[in-house]
Amino acid sequence: MRHALKYFGLVAALYALPALGAEAINPEATTGRGALIGGVTKSYMVAAATSYAADAGASIIKAGGNAVDAAVAVELVLSMTEPQSSGVGGGGFMLLWDRNARQMKMYDGREKAPAAAGEKRFLKPDGAVMGRIEAIVGGKSVGVPGVMRMLELAHSKHGKLPWARLFEPAIKIAEEGFPIGERLSALLARDQYLPLWEPTKSFFYTADGKAKAPGTLLKNPEFAVVLRRMAAEGTKALYTGAIAADVVHTVTTASRNASDMTVADMAAYEAKEREPICGKYRDKKVCTISPPSSGGISVLQTLGMLERFDLASMGPESVTAYNAIAEAGRLALADRAMYVADPDFFPVPVQDLIAAHYIAQRSTLIDPKARMKTAPAGELTVKKAMTLFAAESPEIPATTHFSIVDKQGNAVAMTATIESGFGSKLMSNGFMLNNELTDFSYDDVAQGRTVANRVQGSKRPRSAMSPTLIFDKDGKLEIVIGSPGGPAIPAYVAKTIVALVDWKLTPAEAVGTANIVTSGDTLNLEEGTFLEKQAPAFKALGHSVRVDQSGSGLHAIRIMPGGTLMGGADPRREGAVKGE
Ligand code: DON
């Protein structure tokens, strides 16, 4: 540990903690930020958005499991303990470092549109696009869930412990319950739709209609049945038969936006193995996920555009550094809107978008001392077929990221989601159903051109999720990271990588650095950070600014040169870092 502190040149009181992962300090749901959350371990580590999930993952590794085994247990527990964010009714992406094979694997468990879904899904009869909430709530936004098929695929290739063993922590919580946290209770109190219908009304609210209070024991016997069946039969118990039929019944008979999903859509879902993508930042190799997520491309572009700036000497409270980061993020978002969609439907020019010469040319548009008047997409040959569509970022924080390093040095970076807070607001069999299909462009045509990310039958909606693994100059795994945040995900992840690599902060400090994100023409500065005080300086650079809370949920692990693991959980959530 002394070595770790020396390496960073920091005296972080936070790390004057026992080698076992530190307990989380829950953030205040109303303030958005709490104290830094970190931990140091020697052998293995799990950083996740709830302490129950981090504990579950750590217990699986302690019992002899590897990082993939732990990921299954973590996601199942998150499904219950962070039901607003991810779960069995949603999707996700996994990036895996298999240390022995020295191989990186990407697994795609992104939801798919029903086969019958058409391009006008989110248009009203008069051709106008539906409002965001109008489209989200109800059946039509629900994609065929993918996360469990993905975990099963990854486990079949890499798992060590028996599949059924990985369900034990979740089954225990489902049957015995867990005390609702401050954050979940606060989000329930704010939700306008869950109290309107069953089963969410009885499940999350008291008889007099109040959100269940923090500390209330929440059991989920219906979900326990799903878990026991999946443990015994595999994911076919979820994707076929009675449970699948209930999911389909729930979405097709929803009182709002009845869906066209069928049991055949459920049965046909397949997770995919895809090629990860890599680039460089300073002396590191940065590897992340490819489409249907745009996030990896954006992270590599953002870091690549920043490389020519001396961010290290500017430091973590520099308006110039933060302006450069925000402007690089703006350019990356423009390319995302133009060029990224499901690669099974559209020839995403991935290699062109991450080519070093292209990124260097894009970087010349950035003036760290001013705001670009416009941040257009780059000119690539496939452009003639498409046009832009800018998606709005969700209001309520959802989605989750967890990072795992096991005893053998394998690592998982996994981001999972049901899209916006509590997804479509529909529940089946004790789990929430996603609203991932609103990650498609609502418009199929804009300015007379086809939109790459339009709705099509059996297509995966574009994502921004960005699970990322970073290797040092000798090829050794060094950083495992990712975040929720919708279109802001790559901005959160890239800035935190800058904080780790350039500013040499510990993971706990790095995930706590101020967030800056562009949304349309507005620059969002995180409330309660140095950025708030610097709002006039950003205005002077030409930005239209908004000071607001930030919805990241960064969970990062750094492997120190001597092998010590340092972890950080986002102080904006209730996460934890666990391990030994
Ligand atoms: O796949 C995506 O990019 C989005 N559905 C993620 C949504 C999200 O992160 C919401 N969180 N704050």
C-alpha cells in the first residue's frame, strides 16, 4: 500500500483503510454527491453500484470463481438492488480480458427490436415524432432483453464455477430481502408512472401510495422463481415458456403503447461476440467496445483529440483543460449521431472513425481557449446515405457499470442498462422491462435522408455504453473502467481516464472529479464542483452553460505496478469496492 501511495505521490486519507475494500458511504440522493468511495486490495476486487452486488461478486471470486462468474452474480443482484438501472429485463455489453489466453473478448447483449418493428414506431399518426416520455412509458419501447443470454454465452466460454452457483447470492436476496437504500427510495418517490399500475404499485409503494422508505425490507419472491428456474434450466427458462410468455403479454397488453413483440422474438434472441476496438492514449493502449455502441469510438476519439494538449500540467481544476475535454466530446458526439448504428444493418465506418490521422485532423478544430461555433461530423464516404439525429439524454439516472479483477488477473468491464430510470416502467415476473428501443432515432428520415440509427425489425438500437480496459506500455492490464450516463457516458469515461493518466489521481479521486458534458448547444457543468464557480469563465469562452447534478456511475479499478488493486466507486451513487 505504501508503494501505491508513493506511486501516486498522494496522501489520501481514504487509503489509510484496511486492505479489505472500504464500506460505501451512501451519497445523499438529493444532493447528488457524497464522500469519495475507494478501497485497496491485494488479490481481487469488485467495484459496483450497490454494496450487495459488489459483495456478491467478491463472494463468488472468494469461492474460486473468476471474473466472468462474478459478473453473472453481480448483474443478478443489481437486477434487484438497483432495479432502476439494469437487470434481467435489459441489455448490456461485456469487455473481458482473459489473462492466460492474453485475449480480449467483447460480448454484445444489446436488446433487439421485435421482428415486426417498423421505421415509424415512434411517430404519431400525423408524422410528428412522439414526445420522449410518451415513447418511453409502456410496451413499444421494450426491446427483447439480451443481458442474460450474453452472460450465459460468456460463462459457457470462460466460466469456472457451475452456472447454478452464480445464482445463490441473488436467490438469497430475492427470498430474504434487502433494505431499500436512500437513493432507490428517493427515485421511487419522484416517479410518476410506477405508482399508476400493478405490479409496480404494490411492489414499490405502501398501501397509502408512498414510496417504500429507506430501510424497508424488499423481498422479491416472483423473481426468486425466475432465478431458481434459470439456475436449473439456463436462460431458456427466461426466453421460452411461461416467463417469456408473460413478458410478451405484459408488453402487448400494456395500457400505453401496446407492443408487437412475440414469443418468437424472445426465443430468437442471440447474444453476439464482436471485435473490440483499441487505440492509444499517451503511453497506454486503450481498448473498448465496438458498435452497436458508439461509446467506444467516442472514448477513443475524445482521448485521441486530447493527446496534443498538455493536460497534466494544466491540472484537474483547469478551465482550459476542461474546455478541451468538452470540445473533443462535442466533436465525438457529432460523429456518433451521423455514423453509428447496429453494424448488422449499417456499414459503420469504424476504422475510419478511429484512424489516428482522422482523429488528429478533427483535433485541429479544438481551441482550448474558445468554444467552436459549430461541431460538425467529419466527412467520411458513407455520409451521403444519412443524416443527423440528436437524441436527448435521459432525466433520471439509470444504467450501471461494474469493474472486476479476479485472483488470476482476468478482468471484466461490464455496462448494463434498462435505458432510463425503471425502463419502460413495466414489470414482469419481478423484474423491470427496458425501454431500450427509444435509443433508436425516432425519425427514420431527416432532411430528406435516411437515418442510420432508425428503427428496423430485429435491429439493435445504438448505445453509448463504453466499458474500457487500458494496458500499460508493457502490455499489462492497468485500468478497468466504465459508466452509465446515456450520451454522456464517453465524456465521463474519457475525462476519468485523463484524471487517472494525466492527473495521476487515485481511482476514488478520479471518479469524483467534476463532470463536464455537452448536450446539444448547452455545456453542463457539475453542481458542487469547481466547475460551478467557473461558470462565468466558460460563458466567456462562448458557451451557453447549465449548472446541474451529474448522472455518472463510474466504477474503476487500477492495477498498480506491484499488483496492488486500487478501486473507486462513484460518489454520485451508492456503490462499493469489495475484495481481498
Ligand atoms: O445504451 C445506452 O447508451 C443508454 N441506453 C444508456 C442509458 C443511460 O446510461 C442512462 N443513465 N444515466
